[in-house]
Amino acid sequence: MSVFFIIPNLHLSTMSYSQLALILFTVSNSIVYLNTEYIGKPLRGNTLEAALRHTVELQCIYTGAGTGQFVGWFKSNETTDVSVNTDKPGHYVVKNTDNSSTLLIKIFVQADTLVTKWYVKTDKTGNEEPYPCQFSKILAIPSPQGIEDNEGVVLETPHGSLRRSEDKPLTLKCLIEPSDQHNNNDVVWKFSKDEKTFITLPDGIIQDGNAIHFSAVQKYHRGYYRCTLNKFSFTILLRVKDRLAALWPFIGIVVVVLVLVIIILIFEKRQKSNKKSATTDDDEQDRASDPLVRTTARSSDNDNKKRAVKA
């Protein structure tokens, strides 16, 4: 911007130094003031759009001399203007430097769509509310906000998981908000084994608008499913259980019981064998210590000796 100032043709001899200094000060301040410039990003005139539960950034940049003297960010509706600092902590984050001020809407929610104006305030004389840094209403564009299955289970956290049994039918529906501003046929579904490379849906899956239908879930259906609209996506992991998975706990219990029974039988058999051996040893010791047994044994020995002498 070019600025011209006309100074009266005055003779320096008739002008005091104080008058000259005053004129120079006024001219320099006027030049600085006219060169003061605030720039808003996104630029004014652009339609502001954002997806719910995503991040939105508004920025005001100062390009003039000195600093921007930023005070803070405010929002207004039909009746009131309030500082964003009055909201719950973490919803809005303000970052100020000498030459810029940034408002970060961490999670854009439905209440933010009701704000009619977003703006920044400064202490700069004549630019207390810079016009280029006044932003209009932010519109919510349709985007995936969750996935619902045919049993009514809703996953609203991205990268969550869903477990279903093999050979069972399944339907996954992409939930879009706002729900009345889009065509369901614009939703695109993709599949990935590793959440890195997404390809077309596997065999046995049919897409109908914003939903996909599995006639019978198979093991090869295990993987990541992503629905996309307006460049925004929502992804979940489908886990597939074996058809006999429900029997595994019962089978495990039966196996444990059988092992315990076998161990008990072996233990009891060994106990009986040990008792039998101990009883036999005790009987032999009792016979050896019995006087009658010893007398009989001695008589038998004497008789044998007599028979031998007679012979």
C-alpha cells in the first residue's frame, strides 16, 4: 500500500525543532498504522467445513511492525460472546506468539456448529478485533462416526474390534453424521489384512449403500474394514472365532477331569502294591519271631539228623 503525506511548505528557520519532531513522529506513526496487517487462515470468503470428532484450526497472523498484541479467542452466537477459555479444559487450545495466534478445536462437536462467529482480540489500537481474523460458522460435513452390526453393537472408537463366530451371518453399517446430508451410495468400503494396504472387499461380502452383508463369516474374512466418506474414514477389526470355539472350554474341563482320574487310579494302585509288600514282610518277621515256629523248626532238624545216623 502506497501512502503519501503532504507537508506544508514551511521554512525551517521559522519552525521550531519541537514542531519538526512532532510532524516526523506523526508521519512515522501513520505509516506504521497503515502497514499494520492481520491475515486470517483459512482466508475470509472460504466456506469453513469440518468433520465431527476431528480437529479444526483457525489462525490469525500479524505482519506489521512490532507484535500482534494478541489477547485471546472468543466465540459468539445469536445473543452472547464468550471467551473459549470458559469451556471445559482440553476442548480448545490457544497458542500465542508475537506474530500469530492459533485456535485449535481439538474435537469438533455438534455444539461448535451453533457458533456463528469465531474471532481473536488484540490490544493493538484500531485493531482490537481484526476483521480478517473473524471467522464465520463452521459447517459439519457428513463423515463416518462409527460402525454398527446386525446385533445392535455400536463401535464409536476408531480401530476397535468385533468378534463373530464362523459361518454366522453378519451386517456392518457405517454410521454417518450429520445423517441427512449425504447419499449412502457415496460410502466406500475397503478391506485390509494388516491395516496398511486396503483393497476391495473379499468374496462373500455384498455392499448395499452404507452397509456390507456377510452371508456366512469365514476365517479369511478376518481383517480390517474401513468405510470412507468425504475423505474421512472409520476402521474396525473383525475377529473370526472357530465354529467349535464354544466347545473348547467344555473339552478342556473334560480333559482335566480325565487326567485327574488317571492320576488318582495310578496313585491308588501304587498304594495297594506298597501295602501288600509291607504285609508280606511283616508276616515273615512274625513267623521268625514266633516260639512255636522256632520249636517246630528245631524238631524237624533233629529228626532229619537222626534219620541220617540210622541210615
